[in-house]
Amino acid sequence: MDAFSLNPPKWTANAVHAVPFCCPTCKAQATKATKVWLNRRSPVTDYDLRRKWQEFYLCECETAWWAWSSDRPPSKEGRMNDRVN
């Protein structure tokens, strides 16, 4: 499974848009997904001219869902530049 493949996997065909950024069925976070695919062929330009992509996830509960990359919550680790030494 290649998350960056140009062609969508079959399991993405019935994916539902999830808001908030988690499985709409069991509420599991994206980190619990068994498969991931990023639709990088069709970026959307946001109002502030930043690109975002559809991120597709196949949850442990077998629910396929997607969300915008811009909706992903920040990681707990934060960015390296944001850390205090």
C-alpha cells in the first residue's frame, strides 16, 4: 500500500467526509488507521492561498473516511522549531 500512489485504492470509493478529524463510526484517531491514501493529484487552494489535500483513512473498524489535510489537529510533539530548549 503506497499512501502516495497516484491512483486511489478501491477502499476509498465509499469513504465519508469526517468532521471532526476522526473515524465517524468509532471515533478512533487517524493514527489507528490500517490504511492511508493521500489524494495529492487534486489539491484545493484555501482562502489564504495555501494548498490542502484529501487524506483518506481506513479505520480498524473497517470504516473508510476522509478529511482535509488542513483539518488535521497539530501533533502533540509540535514542530521542531516550536520546542523550547
